[in-house]
Amino acid sequence: MCALPILVSDFPTTVEIAEPETGREVCYDELIHLIHRAAEGLRALHLPRLARVVIAEKSGLDTLVGLFACWQVGLVAVCVNPNLKPDEQSRVVRAVNAGAWLGQTELKFPKLAHGVDTAPLGPDDPALILMTSGTTGIPKGVTHSLHGLRSRASLNIAEIGRDTLCRTLCILPVFFGHGLIGNCLTPLLAGGRLILWPSPGFRVLGGFGAMLDQQAISFFSSVPTFWKMALQISPRPANVPARVHVGSAPLSIGLWQDIADWLGGGEVFNTYGMTETANWISGGALSDAQGQGGYVGRAWGGTLAVYANGRVKAEGRGEVLVNSPTIMQGYWQGADNPNAHFYGEWLRTGDIGEISQGQLTLVGRIKSEINRAGIKVLAEEIDMLLERHPDVSEACAFGIPDPVAGEQVAVAVVAGPNTAVSDLIAWCRTQCRAEAVPSMIFGMPSLPRNDRGKVVRSEIRALCIGLDDQDV
């Protein structure tokens, strides 16, 4: 595989970045100037080589400039949410022993006066730390090298195509892997134009279709939550992107089809990825899914397998395993037991899936299995089942203790005002096996999410335990 550039001197000269919200727009020469200027500021801090610098800029462009500047002077970038509270900021700094903070903070860092080596990072040096466990407890940092990031970008470009990546829209936060690696690094290293419009709020989301037309977008990737809002309030674009990805959370077949219908053309892929694999692992097109939710196609570089009954198998059902040059170096300073995450050279994903003829279909998460009288029920299975109901917009299933069965199936739903729990349970009885039918359904106005837009099942469970089973 040929190496792709990430250091500043090797950027394709066709690169452009636009930030419509601030009106800022830079071409190749201007971007290089900004990175060199930021690098000089970092050199003035006299940090030791491979010191960690937290990047918490509110601007996506400033985040990218800080990132490339860090790599240019031999520093490790730690990307975090710019909206962290002071206590959360302190936890991140302690977790990685950070030497500096780019962005707004009241934290103080010692000033160093000694000259240090500021040569660019090497391919196997740690380059990027992405924090996976939000802000509660001790954050855990997934560490990637330049080699791993280059490998992922190269595989992404080979799969998507440089022409398709020529005008990419980033509507995801730049501080986590899906937005940063898939939506920013990949098109930039392909020499494309990147339009940064991260996390558009409900107030401006009605202009999403117009944004696709105005910017002549050829590619973008997002999450199911974004589409649930956009489909309700944004008119369709006149011109359709050549390719669209959806990922970072389970995608029901109904929503998948709705997205394709709204776009009216182009390819819509359900993608599978993890922070630990530097973004996408695989992806599958709606046209190949055969009406099956959870279908994520073949591997985009590397190899997929399943682990079941003590064996690694190329086909069958079990825990999904990945072997790829894009896998993380590890958790920062061994924050976790590596044996819990690997079977030999295989990364354990914690997902349950089925591989048939090289094609992967995801079924659920091991941690979200519900044990009902010895029979395993996957929470994601119930989520997608209830989201097929015409009155349910969102669902999140979980287990609750039961003195006889061990656990019962419960679900939190966002549904219409006149939807009765008894009707939903009766409908489920006609759609799935008896042990998967919910015993309790809790109505909620919305499902709480973390800063990456993901539903946190454990938090919803904790909220619902204090509620009574009720009409939605």
C-alpha cells in the first residue's frame, strides 16, 4: 500500500476547506500558512517530543490546523469536545498528562524554557488520541499512529473514489473518529474540497437540502439521528450526492429506505466502524441489503471473522473480529487490559454478527444482551423491531431484573401522543418470538444521547427504572 501524506508539506495542492458558519475559506497555500503559524506557536511552548496537546477548538478549521501543527512539530494531538466543563477538562488532562490546551480553558500549564526536538512525527509514533468514554469516570484514550491513519485514509479513498470525494460535507463533530477521519482526513488526503458544517442545529437544519445544492456536495457521512431530524424538516435537494454513508449507530431498514427515497438517487451505505479501528471497517449498499437491517457488507481492507465456541471462523455467527493495519496502537498508557480486547492478532469488537460469503450483518452488542430465562435477546433487535411501528420514532431496549426469569425485556420509546403501551406490546406479539416481546414500555419525550449523538443504553435504563410503565 502506498503511503499517503498527513504531514503539512505533502498535502495535495488542490485541497480547500470552507466553513460556511464563520465565512472562512482557505485554499492550499492559506492552509499551509495557518499550519506553519500554529506550529511556531507550539514550538514556543518548548514541550518535549511526543507530549500530548489537547485540541478543544470550537471551529472545525481551527481543530484541523491544530492537529496538523502538532504532527509537524512532534506532538501528540488529543481531540475532545470543546464544550467540556472544567472538571471534565481536568479529567482529560490528568488521563493523558497533557502539556497544553488549544481552545478555551481556565486550566494552567507550566511554562518550559528549554529547547527540544521539534522534528515531525514518524510513521509509528503515537499521533492521535481519541477519548472514548466521554466525561464520567476516567476517560480512556484510543491511540493511533500516522501509519494507521494513513492506512485508513488510503483504504477509504480506494473504496469511495477520489472523484466522489472531490466535494465532501462534514456535518459531524470533528473531535471524534467518524467526523475527523472519515469526513475530514479522507477527503483532504484525496485532494478534495471539504465543507465544514458540524452538528447543524434544528434551527438551520431546514436548509440542509439547499446546502447540498449550493456546495454541489458529492459525498458525506452522518448518523441515523441526523437523518431522523433532517427528513422531517428539510426539502429534498435538486442534485444528489454520488455517495452517502450512515454509521456510528444501528440503522433500521425503514430509515435506510427513507434516506434513499429522500435523496432520490446516489448510493446509500450502512457503514460499520469503531474508534479502535480508525473509522470504517466495512459498509454495504442498500441495493445489496435484501431488506435486512444491520447489513454492513464486506471489509474495506483487512479481514473480518467471528469468534464462537472457542474458535475463530471466517463464516458463521459470533463476536465480530477485525484484523487490519488501521487498528489502534492501544489505549493510552495501557488504560485497559489488552487481553480483554484481542484474541491474538484479532481485535474484539464486542459486536455480535453473522458472516456469510464474506458479507457481514450486525445483530447486536454483547453488553446489551438480555438473558430472559436462559434465552438471549439482543436489545438492538428490539430497537429495530419497534422502530418499524408507524407510531414509534425511536426505541431503546434494555434488561430489567426479574425474580423468576432473571431479566425481562423493557423498552424506552419516543412515540405519538395517543399511542398506548398495551397496543405496542400486542403489536410486538405479532412480529417476534415470545421471549423477545417487551414486558414494559416507557414513554419518553426524547432519548438522551452523548456528545457523539449515540444513545447511551445504560443511562436510559437508569432513567426508566424510576418510571412507571405507562401510556406513551
